[in-house]
Amino acid sequence: MPSTLLWFRRDLRLHDLPPLLEAAADDAEVLGCFVLDPRLEKSAGPRRLQFLGDSLRALSDALAGRLLITRGRPEQRIPLLCREIEATEVHVSADFSPFGVRRDEAVAAALTDAGVALRATGSPYLVSPGRVTKDDGTPYKVFTPYLARWREIGWRAPAPSATAAVNWIDPAALPSEFRVDAPDPGAELDIEAGEAAALDRWAEFVDSRLADYAEDRNRPDRPGISRMSAHLKFGTIHPRTMAADLDFRADGPGAYLRELAFRDFYAAVLHQWPDSAWRNWNRTFDTIEVDTDDGAAELFDAWKRGRTGYPIVDAGMRQLRESGFMHNRVRMIVASFLVKDLHLPWQWGARWFLEQLVDGDIANNQHGWQWCAGSGTDAAPYFRVFNPTTQGQKFDPDGDYVRRWVLELADVDDVHKLKGGRPADYPDPIVEHAAERAEALRRYGRIG
């Protein structure tokens, strides 16, 4: 009986998983494995590592313990495993991130030397990067026409389940040096990880909040969002499974489907321009003046700690530090504040987000930051500078979100303008917004 290796990566589930169908074809025996890459462990904050570990434990439980977790460089561990079980094929979901592409090229080269094929089927996206192009085959740089073509191309229905028919190899039969435990740094999470939790959360959102999503998605004071981003990051659910419940003709489902399209768009942009992970997509912005001196470092520290004196900004930054999540509208507000009020490099904020976020995704994160900085595709106009006070009033009108995360303001009525005065333990604004807006516009006006 032939043996194959199913290498889980950003697809920690058993349903709607095309590589599983391919791995189990021809009655092959299948070893399911996950490789803990020390490079990724080092770059993940404790909450993201906790979510990964919890998802792996849930996957292992679903497989009755038949998931091998090993640690090392994949280009070394995967060939060793193939030799151990005499596998002739390794099946994966395609990875289009710059890191993933380089890793898979290294693994494929090592497997070729061993006479083993690396076969990629499907991806973590509704429409994989590279498939949505203009008529001349060039990639889109603007989201709206991308969205129209994305809808035309469409996507397949969820893949059928094959779990019951799979002949799983018990990893306990392998030498003990291959096996390690799933990460468990002891971090507290505010959402449950794993495929079953993802399916339950999605079903609850569809039943109770999807209809109002178009209106509520910008309100951090309301429970109007799905909180599915971490599940999408780790693939405990596939967006196909979610899209099957979405009718784009209705306001709420249509708005949600548009967000899934943005996820695909940013993945495609990063795949086409991998340098944009850390460099301006629009290289004209390389000439913009940013502050990086000791004073800038002090401002950056105040921003990270949620001590800027701007309540909506501080609420978002404290939510991030305390939970590993931040509402998307608030992400835009705090990003605008860092880049256009504090004049700091967007890369500083992007790196901090990746360290803290459970759902930290290189494509979404970096290009979301570049949207705010004005340097990305389809970016916000440089002259759009969010006023943190008016943004707070508009999207958290009663102040409930601010009071939840900024405890110094828990008993304050007017949390945005603080007309009644600031509590003694809450800081004064570290900058004056009107002056810094004018300075930002001056700096942006000089590039080109």
C-alpha cells in the first residue's frame, strides 16, 4: 500500500480540504504532520502561538491522536519523514506568501533529490493569487476592478469530506525524536481555537449578526463583527465554507464577501510584489520624511502602551496588548495616528501589530498599514488624516468601547472630548492633532 504525507500548514482542519482528498487517493496510507518551524515560532507572539497550539491540539483530537507534530526546518524534516514512511508524495495547500514560496522551493528541491514529489492543491483563499488578472494578463493595482473580475472568476463549492475513508498512519509508530508537543505558552485567549470552534462561531454569526454587518462592522462598541480573522489565518475554516452562506445581493452578506475579496486582493498584491512586505509599494513614498530619533522612540512607546492622551487610540492599543485583537475600524484610526500625527514609519506599527495580533497575517497587515500611510495599492489619499476625536465620536458615540479598555475613563461621561477635564491618572495628548495634521500634509506635499 502506498504512503503519502499530508503536511498541514495554514489549513488546520479536516473539512473542505482538497489536499486531504489528494493524499488519500488510491487508498494510500496517510501521515498527517505539522512542522513547527523555529523561524515562525520566534516571530509569533505568545497569543498567536497559543492559538496555533490550541488549533493543533483540536486537530489532533479530531484525528484521535494521529497528528504528528515535529520541529525543525521543513526542508530537513519533511524529507526525513518521507524516508521514514517510504512516502512518494507530499500534499499541501499552496502558500503564496514570500516566506512560504521560499520555504516550499527549498522543500521541493530537497524532495526532488529524494525522488519525492511536492504536490500543492488549493490555497487558503477563495481565488488564489495570480488568477485574477486584467485581459492582458497583468495584475490589478486597484481593488474595485479587481473585485468585479474576482466575482466573474468565482470559486468552487466546498470540497467533500474524506476523513472517514482515510487510512491514517499512527505517529506513535515513528521514532520518538520525530515527535514534540504542540506549543502551549500559557497565554489567555478571548476566542476558542480549532475547527469545531470556527464552524460554531461562523454559524452563530450568520444566524445573529450577518444581516446587520454592513452597518455594524465599523462600530467597535457593538458585537457586530464575526471575529473569524484568526480562524482564517490558521485555516481552521476555509473561506469557501463561509462564502457558501453569503448572498452578495444582500447588504450584510455582500459587505462581508467584499472583505473576503480584500483578503484575496492583498494576498495577490503581496505575491506579485513580495518586496512590499516591508517596503513601500509606491516607491515614490520612499522620499517622505519620517522621524526615527530618540523623541520618536518615546512617542512610539506611548502609542504602544495606549498612553497617547487620545481615548479612541488608547482604547485600541490597550485592546491589542490585552487581548491580541483590535477592531478593524480602530486599526485604521491608530495606524493613521502613528503615521500622520506622530510621523513614524509605518513599518514600526506593522511590526508591533504582527508581534501582538492573534490574526497577524503578513499580506493583510502590511497592506492595511500601507493603505493608511498612502504608499500602497488603492491607498487612502495622503491628505486623508483621521481626526482621532471625531473618529471616536462617530464610531463609538456613547463611549462604551473606550470605557471598556481605558479604565481611567470608566466613570467619565464625555470620553472623547473630555470637556469635564481629564482624570489625574490619564495623560495629556502627546501631540496636538491640528498642528501635526498640517505637518503631515507638508511632508506629503514634498514627495514626488
